[in-house]
Amino acid sequence: MFPLHSVQGQHDISVNQRVVQRKSASMQYMKISKIIEPVLNFFFPDVCVICGEDTDKNNLSVCRKCLNKIEFIKPPYCQTCFLPLADGGAHCWQCRRTKYHFEKIIAVGKYTGVLRGLILKFKEKDFLKTVLGNLLLEVLVKNIALNQFDLITAVPLSKKKEFVRDYNQSQLLAELLADKTKKQVVSGNLVRMKDTKPQFELTRAERLVNLRDVFFVKNPSVFKNKNIVLVDDIATTCSTLEECSTVLKKAGAKKVFCAVLARD
Ligand SMILES: [Zn+2]
Ligand SMILES: [Zn+2]
């Protein structure tokens, strides 16, 4: 997925012993199982999960060099769905002809390179919530004023998927955002009733059927008259965010703002 420079860069013999030890640890990373990884992470927490280099103990698990490679979304982008617009303008073709139930989507960057790598690794490495959550927090506070929303909730995984993965990464992001913005995080109230096929594999018509009756609000009074920030990892077709927003609005939510790590 990513070039592991520390593994390929065998020329780098002059570095000190400590770095060499970390590099050998990063080589092991590729081979060892999910069970041993947390142990290694405990002993070598300052090794970049992307390139294996030293993170200078930045507590982010990613080195500065890799962080600088993230392709952040810069204007011009669609004012509704955050899709980069090569030719400028306020809205993308899709948003000009669609009325969504959410106000807008905000995103950290494009689903490529380092950000894509981090999101994929986040499925197994929950400690990446710090670096990814902080990136999301930055775009959130830049684009949505704190007085514009009341609470934060995450796009839910199915019970089966959450059991297999141990956690819902969007929920971890929602918790971090809530903690930093001093807002309430609501978990377990927006629920997913069944697993669905990945949306990008389907046509537009199939997508709508695929997501029908998938999401459900247990207790509508929690969302009633609230402005909500809805968190997910990636927005590809926007149909998951739209379906969740529809359900939240039906439950009485005033406005829904979507915050995602990557816009694909
Ligand atoms: Zn790195
Ligand atoms: Zn758009």
C-alpha cells in the first residue's frame, strides 16, 4: 500500500543504534499478527505507522514528513459536499441538482496517499484517533462555528462489524471532537440495522435501495431540535451521510453537518 522506506532504505547505515532498532521493529510490523502489534506499539510508540521513521515523540504515531504529504482539500471546492472543483464555481454538478438533508460536508483531505493509508490503518490501530481526530477538529472549527451545533454523533457500523473490529472508528473521532469542543457525544442512538454492500460498487439507483431502512433512531427526543455534527471516515457517494441525515431529520433534528476525514 505504501512504500516502507525504512525497509527499502538499507543504505542508511550511519544512523544511531536506537533508530536501527526502530527500523527493525517496523520490519516486524509487516509480519506480526494483530495480537502482537499492541505490545510493539507499547514499546515503540514513536515509530511512524506510515514510513517507520522516528516520530520525534510527537505522540501522533505519524512523522512530520508523512503528515506534510497529506493532500488537504483547498478552495475551490463544492460548498455543499467539499468535492474539489478544478474549474472553480460554488457547487459541483451533483449538488446543483440534489437537495440533501444535510447542510454540508467538511473533509480533511483527498482519499489518497498518507491520509488513505492512515484511514485504512485506523481500522486496526485505534491509537490513530489522536492524529486523525486532531486533523478533523481543525477543519471542523474552521468551517462550522461552535455555536452552530449542539451535539456530535457517528455513522454507526453494524453490530457484526463492530464486534469484528472491536470499535467504530467514526465513534472514536466523534468522542475526540466532542471532548475538544466541549459538546455532547451521542452514541448508540443512531443505529445500523443491517450490513450493506459498499456504496461505490453500486449504481445510483441501487445505492438508494441498498441503504433503505438501514439506519434507525432509537430515541428521537435526543435529537429533537438539535443541530448535529455527523462523523464518518470517508465520503464517496454521500449516500450514507444523506441516508443518516434523512433519518436524523425525521427524528426532529434541525440541522445536520457532516464531518469526514476524506472526500473521495
Ligand atoms: Zn512517516
Ligand atoms: Zn457537491
